[in-house]
Amino acid sequence: MSKTKVQDVDRSMYDFIKPEEGYERFEDGLTPEIVRAISEKKDEPDWMLELRLKGLKKYHEMSMPANWGPSIEGLDMDHISTYVSPKTEQASSWDDVPEDVKDTFEKLGIPEAERSYLAGVGAQYDSELVYHSMQDSAAKQGVVYSGIEEALHGPFEDMIREHFMKLVPITDHKFAALHAAVWSGGSFVYVPEGVQMEYPLQSYFRLNAKGAGQFEHTLIIVEPGANLHFIEGCSAPKYNVANLHAGCVELFVGKGARLRYSTIENWSKNMYNLNTKRSRIEEDGVMEWVSGSFGSHVSYLYPTTILAGDRSSCEFTGITFAGKTQNLDTGCKVILNGKDTKASVSTKSLSKDGGISTFRSSIVVNKHAENALATVSCQSLMIDDISRSDTIPAMDVRCQSASVGHEATIGSISDDTVFYLMSRGCSEDEARTMVVNGFANPISKELPLEYAAEMNNLIKLEMEGAIG
């Protein structure tokens, strides 16, 4: 019987490159002068510059990750520009976006998504937001959705200062410190108490520049009793040099509030994706993560949830696809502090053509988390005999009344299964497609496929398991 061959994603719609003529690009490397220049360009308050310089100092003091995940020795900050920007002001009307930038997002389906599905859209191109818009109906409810830099210059500065890099302190790890030093762009969302957002908000990040980094910061505050679905998408063309993504996401969910955070990460295969995401959930609050990781050369991605309040809960649903040259180290961490807290983790991964998929879970149940409940389920499917999949669970349980469980299965497509389906009238290709489809569908149906052509196209080949 012939070997299974699952095609890579057709990245032709992502690999187009726009020239950088007329763009502003800071010199490569990481110096106090570059950090000061970024802060000055944004006319930031003094406290933000002070935070940036502390982050820079801490970055130089801390060592690179060792004996943890995939090697990142191919990443050299001396050859990464931390700030690249088209010379354009942020627009609130699509007509005012420069044609080359507009063409990029039109190809990715962003304006279509705004018209058909979303309550608000933010589009970042390299280091700066180039477009931001929100429906009047959301604004009338008191919802704030803007670029975080814009919000820094208004009545929400004190709120941002109170929350910025508090869940992810600059001492957390080396790339958190780097982010603090050179962050640029990103979104600020504030949902007032009791407001139920009927439609999602979305931010899309496009890194066009060669040998550059993107360091957006997303800060979301959902007040008690409110409800929000936030969608994040990203992509980049492929180059023959390293690019870096080291963004940061901080999510604060109030008492009885609910936040669903959906992400599709489709970075190019020269990208080092070293993103940090963290949420804090208060009493009776609910956090839902839906994560799809399909791109990058190397990924370190472990969204963390702190269940601080009693009866707070978290659901994490994820799917990862690792193809040739990809080493995707992903997973999640949940810290259960409150009484009667609940955490449910369900992930699936596919690997092919020598791709490596590693799932790491960390469940921490602290001593006051009475009757806490946590379950972790990880399933991996290797499409061929040269790929690899690993599951690395960690459980730290300090409360006797807690209940914690973990299950993992790793396997390949069974020839017996394919033979059975063929005996029922399927071709070999159809049989293998059905197996891959059946494996991925329980997770893929949770992804927000309907909101943009970019996501629909990305999932199509991988989730249909195109055979050739």
C-alpha cells in the first residue's frame, strides 16, 4: 500500500511580498538608542519609557532558553529590525489606507470579514496599526476597542498603566523582557460591566518586512458580567532569513464575565514565534481559548490561565499542524487558585514530512483550591514514519480534595482502517482523507472559520487532509 502524502498548506495567498520603498526601518539590533527612538516616535508617557529601558536591561541580563524547547540558535537579534513601518497614519476609513497595504489585507479577506461578521477590526502591518474601525452599536454600549498606543493618550492611560505587563512581568522570561523593550502596535479592549457583545472583535497582524520582528501588545479587560469573543489572526510571507514574533497578550476577566479568545497563527516557515499569552479569571468567570497553530519554523506558545476566583473555569481547545522544517512546541498552563475551579484541556496535533509537534501541559492546583477539577486530553496523529509527536504533561497538585486527570494518545493512520474503508467503496485517497478529517473535525469545528477568507483558505487543505 502506498505511503500517505498530505499536502502542505497552499501558502500562495500569504507569500506575496510588498516592497519597502518609502518605509521607515530602524537599524538592526537592540540598543538603548533604538528603544528610546521607538518611545519618542510614539510620544509615550515617561513611565512607559522607563518600563522599556528596564525591559532592555533585563533582556541583556537573562540567558536564552536552555534545555526547554526547540533550538532557537538561528535567531540573531543583531540581524533583526525591531521597528518597520509604512509611512501612513492609522485610518478609520478603508478608503484612506495606502493602496499597497490595502491590497495586502484585501487579499487576506479582512474588509470582507468586517462587513459580514465583526463588530470591529484592527489591522496591523509590520510595527504599526494601519486601520481600526468599530461599529457604532458597540461604541454606544461603552465598549472601547482601539490601538493600545492611541488609548495611552486618552482617558484610559491610568487603566493601561495599572494592567500593562502585570500578568506577564518583564522578569517572566527573556522574550517577555524583549517585548517590554520594543513593543509596538496592538489592541486595547474594554468591555463595561454587564455588556454582552453580540459579534466578535478581530485583530489581524501582517508582518511583511524581511529580517524584522513584530511585537504587538494586546490588553483586554472584561468587566463583571460582560461577554466578549475576540479573534486574532496573523500571517507573513516566507523569506530565507529569520523573522521574529514576540507579542504579548494580557486578558483580565471579571466576576461572572466570559471571554472567548480565538487565534489562528499562520506565520511563515522562517518565523520564530515566541509569543506570550496570559489571563486572570475572577469569581464565576469563564475563559475559553481556541487555538490553531499552523505556521512558523519554531514555536514556543503556552497560553496561561490563572483561575483566581472561586468557581472560575477555563476551557482550552487547540490544534497544531507541523510540516516539513517545523518544530512546534505548544500547549497551555492552568493555575487553579480558587475553590471549585474547573479546567478542561483538549488538543489535537498532526505532523508530517519530518515535522515535530510537542504538546506541553502544566496544571498547578494550589493548596486553597478545594474541590478543583482539571482534565487534560491530548491526541496526536503522525501522517508518516519520519515525523514526531511528543506529549509532556506536568501536574503540581497541593490540595487533597482536587481531582486531576491526563490522557494522551499518539498514533498513525492504520492500514487496517484504510483497507476497511476501501472495502466499503472508498478509494485509498478518500479513505485516508476521511481518517484525517475525522481526527481533526472535533477541534476544527470550534475555530472561527466563517469570519475571514484567510482562515477559511488556511484550514481547507489541512482539515480536509488533501491527498496527492
